[in-house]
Amino acid sequence: MSALERQRRGLLAAFGASALLTLFPRVAAAGAGDTRLLLVLLRGGLDGLHLLPPYAEPAYAGLRRDGAVADPIRIDGLFGLHPAMRQSAAMYRAGQLLPLVAVAPPYRQRSHFDAQDCLENGTATPNGARDGWLGRCVRAMSGGQALAVAAVMPLALRGGSDRVSNWWPPLPRPVDPQLLQQLQPLYAADPRLSETFERSAGSGGMPRDGKGAFALPEAMRVAAQRMSAADGPRIGFVEDSGWDSHRNQAPQLQRKLAELDQGLAAAREGFGAAWPRTVVAVVTEFGRTAALNGTDGTDHGTGGMALLCGGAVRGGRIGGDWPGLGPSQLNEGRDLRATTDLRAVFKSVLVEHLGLADAAVERSVFPDSRGLPPLRDWLRA
Amino acid sequence: MSASKATAANRFGLGARPGELERGGGDGREILLAQLRRPPALDAFAGLPGSVETMRLEFRQQQLNRAARVRRAAAAGDGEPAMAAAADPAAPVAAADETPPRARRRARDADPAQAARERSSAARAGAGADGAADSGETLRRELRRQQLAEFAARYRHAADTDAPFVERLSQFWSNHFAVSIDKGNARLYAGSMEREAIRPHVLGRFEDMLLAVEWHPAMLRYLDNAASIGDDSRAAMRAQKLGREKRGLNENLAREILELHTLGVDGGYRQEDVIELARAITGWSTPGPRDEDAAQSFVFRANAHEPGARRVLGRSYAEGGQEQGRAVLADLARHPATARHLSFKLARHFVADQPPPALVERMAQAYLREDGDLRALYRALVESEQAWSADARKFKTPNDFVISALRAGELPVDDQARALVGLLASLGQPVFTPRSPAGFPDTAADWSSPDGLFKRIQAAQMFAARVDSGDISPYQRALAVLGSQAVSGDFAIGLRRAGSASDGCSLLFASPAFQWRV
């Protein structure tokens, strides 16, 4: 019996049969509910013009000077992928990667934290909701779980549903079942922590492959593997930081984009047979200045980008409306104008891919989003 | 409202050590006010290097690494990179011991302890060398060792201090002015920033702390101001004349000063204010490898400073070199929006996730009335009835959970503290590594996930296994650290019946009562 198995049995003994159902839930309804969505949030404001350089745009080279991506993988007459995105380029050619240009949440200021809050809470303002749009989405679904691969529960998944959990590599030490038994009545009497405690035993003890730093590729692989199970979470969340590139950004992004590229490949592998039913959405809170700043980096801007990836995506082309980089086309003369509200992308995924009703999405998941036109032709028929 | 000692220790302090609740005055409020009257002893930090000293080691290490690369390239018979590297004036060939620069000699004359520290760290690093191949590596290890010693000192002090309220405040400000060691060039300075810029001012004026922080290499590097250059500065002009690539303004630090450090995101500033403040603080930088004489870790680069008057929040600031930015910060420190922002965050930290607005307003008024005196702000907090309310509850952060377990279990923190650093990372609050300049979050929703609670239970067992029970039973220990009100019913029974001291302490540290500040 492995240490893990011992631990699991210990937990079962500690909790008794009533807790069994919440610890190891039965398979959710199969069929329509079989699709998967993994959201990957890159915190810090990814420079979309560096990931997807518009190499043929006349203004690009002048704005970026010698910080322009010199040798993009040309995937389109106007755009190329950064050379670190080799595996992603292959997915693009296989029709499984759809880059969306000039996307941003409705927030239009330049604070990372407010922009991330806005992206995660699914409203137009940082304080527009205290829970997250994915959390509300789980509540709106009739069944199914959500999992964040994160040390703390991200805002995006908060929302009071007991079908949301998070996971991060555990400490090696197994927990004494007797201690759990003693703690059970104490936590049961604590109204704020009773549910957290009941679910804590289920979240712990899951294994982790590999050693060393737990970086984006490994987090994406773990999320995908968990989600690939027949009764696995239908919604997943992975986050990464380190995308704020004010200074000397070329080497920084070379490294980070290579990680993202590995992460997407790891997700495809992790999803395995579920890949054709999967959408991976890679998003960031805002874009950056169109021009390189005085320290070979870029400052906070507006229009960013998003990637939709997966077997369910009709990719192999560029989505979104490109506003151009000419002086008169830039927002406030400094950054890419956002032409697509990120909520429209999310809404389309929820309705067309996860099968939520339009009305439910506009009532509870993205309030005040009725006017946003859905994304067209993005889903593989 | 009674101000109990248990509340003073758990809501305002770092959790009691056995014996702490029996000591001091009769009233919790008076115990806290007494801590504010005298600066605490900081013995745990003696002997740690200052940021100037660390910077010299850092530059020396870089120099040795470059020299090693040159040698390797030469040995490989690849002449071209070797020549290119040798042509770089910042890459001298590894030489014998450098002549100590004037400033260093001055510092040694003035401070024998400093001289002793330098000797011992040089000896440990074995860095006198005439360029042994692994000297850069040796220095790298030495810097890593110093960083661990710094972290160990931080937790040893928190575990031992007799002024835990003041330590909570120090760590609060350290998180308010968050820097992250995951940014490479700021990595070595987060600890010294807390020691050099936060602790000396924690019982002083906010303006002084603000300036000390914004001048510290940790912050100047973390938020990129060290490399920011005014677009019309002499440095930019010269670069243009020489046909070199234009360097320029970086607004990162200015934005966070306004959004996070002073006014708050709703404090009424606009993008123009960000740019104007960024211009006002151009030239605020740190020494580079060529500034051997630097006696401070802050330098003002007049050449990089944007000339001219600046206008921030409707007020004009005449050209004045480094004083210009300082004048803006002085006004920001006194701004009513700053008073409210700081008061809200402090009230949230100590009292409730959604603190009573009247409490916040009262604190802000005290701050403004006393010209930004932080003690006045803390007194307004401690003297309010709301701060002692029975409803006020805060869920401990992982950091505070760990410190309170160290205190309750009287656990020693060893010099390496590797295990402690690893544990805090596993619990979701790695030392000096918030995910953004906004610092670690501060509400129950941020920290009370099932996964987080499971890891606390694991950690509780790990701590309990190390507790030396002496002659205190787990039940007595629980009474001594939580107070009698919190130890009753099933909890008390479980503690009394514990089969071993370790089992009992596991139950104590893992209990819900231990996760809350009440």
C-alpha cells in the first residue's frame, strides 16, 4: 500500500461514510457536460506585441527599435509568433490555436491589481463583485467541479460554491487520522471554517510528479491531468506571474514565452483523450505600451491579447479586430486600442462550449454584458 | 469593553508565548501602549550586513563571474568573445584584493563592528583570491547564506520579541511597501530594506519611512526607478548626441507610490500625475559597479534627472534636484487620501476584514492632526472601543500562523532556517515573495482555502513534534497562549486526554481557536 493510499484510507476512517460523498464525488452527468475549460491567467500584463509581433505592420519596427522580435515564426501575412513558441506554432498549423488580438477586460486604467481584479470578478470595475466569474459559473452549472492549481484560492474562482477547490503541492508529512477525528467536532462548531475543514481532507494528499520548482508547465500539466478524468473538474484555473516587463524585456520574455509554450504542450498531453473536448484560454490583465520605453521594456497599456487553444477550437487563423499601430490609431498615443472586451470571449466559451444558457450567463456570471457581441466562428463544429 | 491581555497578545500581537499573559500591566490596552513608548531591542539582527556591503559583494561576484567567462573562452581557444569581454570596461580581469575605497575606510574607522563584519564575511567567502575559478560561485553561496541568515533573524526576532505589537506593525509596513525577491536584481535587499527603512521609523513619522523606502535599493530596483532617465536630461541628450540608443523614463515606481504607498487607487491622481512624479524622481538610483566609493546605497544621478518644474496633484514643484521628488513625497505623506488609505489598511489588518468606517475615520483624523505621526495613528486604533469588540476576528495569515506556533511552542529558529522558508512557501506565503507590489492580501477569503487548512494541519504536526514539553501539559500550554475563554468543551477535553505532549500540541496548533485572532 503506497503512502498515499494509506493516507487516503486514514482519511476515510477519520471521516466515516457521510463524508465519502464529498471527498470522492461520483461521476457528473456524462454527455453534454463533458467539455473542459482551463483558464490560464498570466499576471503582470503580457506584451502581446512581443508574443504575436505584427511584423508586417509598418509602424512596428520603428516603435520597437532593436527590441522588435527579429525572427518571428510567420503564421499569417501580418502576424508571427515569437520564436520561443515553436510548439504553439505547430498547434496553430494544426488548427488548434486561435490568437485573439487587441483584447482587454473593460477596465481601462493602468493598475495591474485593479485590472486583474476586474478580469477575475467579471465586471467593469475592480470592486464590481467580491466573487469571481468562474465561481459564479460553477454555481450556474447543474453539476461539475472546478479546480485551481494555486496555493491560494484565486478571486476568479471564489463564489461560495462547495464544488470549487484548489490544490498546490502538499507537504510530505501524512496527517494523523486521529488528529483529524479530534479536530472534526471543533471545526464543525466553527461556522466560518466547518465547510473548509470538511473539504480540506479531500484537497490534501494528492500526489505530485517531479521535484524542484513548481512552474507554469508543471501546473498546466497537473491541471490537465486532473481535468482529463471522466469525473474530473470541468473548469480549471492556473496562474503565473512574472510577465511585467518594464526593463530589458527581450530576455525575460524569451524565458517566459518558452515556459508558456511548454505549458500548452504539457496541457495537450495532460488532457490526452479529452483534448478534442477542451478549450484552454490564456489571458492577461492588459497590454503594454506600443513603443519600447527608455529601459528596453514596455509600460502598462491597454489592448492585450488572448490565446484560445485546444481540440475544440477552430484555430489556425488570427481572431479579433486589429486596430493598427499608426500614431492616430493608438490609444492616447501610446498603446494598442482594445477592440474586443475579454468578457465577450469568456461568454462565448461558456455558452457555446460549456453549454450554459445565455440568460444565466448574462444574469449571474457577467452582469451588464448584454450588449457585448459574441465571438464568431471560433468553435470547431 | 474590556481590553483583555489575551486579546492584546492574539489580536494585536503575534500570539502569546507561555508566561506572556501573566506579565505586564493589568490591562491589554495599557500593555500595547507601553510597547509604543519605547523602541524594541533588535539583538537578533546584529551582525547582518547592510545593503552597501551586500552590494559590494554582489558587484564583486559579478566581476568574478565575468572574469571566469573570459578565462573559459580564452581556454577554449575562442579568441573573439574573450576580446569582446575584455573590451568591456566593467569587466576587469580578476585582480588581487582591491584597494579599499576611501568610503569603506571611513566606514571602518567610524565603526569597528562594521570592520569586523567585513573581515568575517570576506573570510567566510574566501574572496581575497587571485581569481580561483570558483570564487564567483563561492561569493554566490555566501550571498545566499547571508540571505538565509537574514530570514532566520527575522523569524527568530518575531518568535522571541517582548514587543510583538511593534513587530506586527513592522511586518505590516514591510508588506505595505512590498518588494519581491523573485525580481532578480532586488533579491538580496528585501531583508535589509525592512531593517534599514522600516524598523527605524515604525514608531516615527510616515514621511520618513516613505522616503527611506523609496530611496532603498530594494525598492529602486524592484520598481525599476534605478534605471529611469528623464527624456530631456543631460544623460539622454548626451546619448542622443553620441548616437547611442535613447534611454528614458520608467513610470513604474511613481505609479505604485501613488496607488499603493500613499494615496490609494481611488486617491484622486491621474496619469499625468504619475508621469510628473516619475520625472520628479528621475535620478533616484543605486550605485553601480563603478561607484566604488559609494558610502550609501542611494545615489542621486543629476545627469539622469529631468530638468524643470513639475506639477503633481495641482501643486507646482520647482526644480531642485533630488529635493524635488522629496518635496512631492512630503506632500503625499500628509494628504488626507493617504491618511485614509493607511488607516483602512491598518484597521483591516488588526480588527476586521471590513473594518468599521468610523474607526478608519478616527484613525485618519489622528494621523492628520499629528502631522503623520504613526504613533498617533496606532494610539487611535488601540484606544478605540471597536478595536476590542468581541466580533472582531481575523484569520491568521500563514506567516502569522507560523510565528504564533513558534511562540506558543517556544521553538528555536536555527541559523539556516531553510525548512522554515520552505514551509512558508508551501503554505502559500513565501518569505518576501508576494505576487505583486500590492503585497500579500489580508482577508480571510484569501487564506482560508481547504488546501491551505490541510497544510496548516500538516505543519501543526511538524511543529508539535519539535516542542520540548518541559513540565507544561498541552492543556496548560493552550490556556497560557490562548487564554481560558478559548479553551473549553471538546477542545479542552482533547487537550487533557492527549496521549503525548506532541499529540496535544498538534491539536492546539491545528485547532480552529489557533487559526483566528480574537
